[in-house]
Amino acid sequence: MAKKTFQISGLHCQHCVSKVKNAIQQFEGVNKVLISNENDMVTVEAENIPDIAVLNDLLEDLGSYKLSESS
């Protein structure tokens, strides 16, 4: 299983966190999504991590959320 952490922008409340988490969990093979609203990080555990561009396309439909590579 792979694990990847991304920075995320646009999270303002717990509702935003839930919306993003539920959307990412819909991808086939995604086992776990952890989101820290305090440091704007999203960790995805999956058989194959979805491409960041695909994730951002999905999140764009939900609101002003955007993932970027974590440093």
C-alpha cells in the first residue's frame, strides 16, 4: 500500500474537511484519508495513489480546494 501527503488550500471548517475526505475516499483502492485542518495536510493511503491532477479536478467541482505536493 502506498501513502502520500499533500498540502491543501481552501479548508475553512469541519464541513470542508468532511466534503474533501468523502470525495477522495470514493476513488477505487483508496483505503484511508486523513486530513489535518490545523496544518492543511491530506494523507492518502491507497493501493495506487490517484494522480494529483485527477484529485484536483474532483476537488475543483466541490469548491475552492486545491492540492499541491508536500515538501
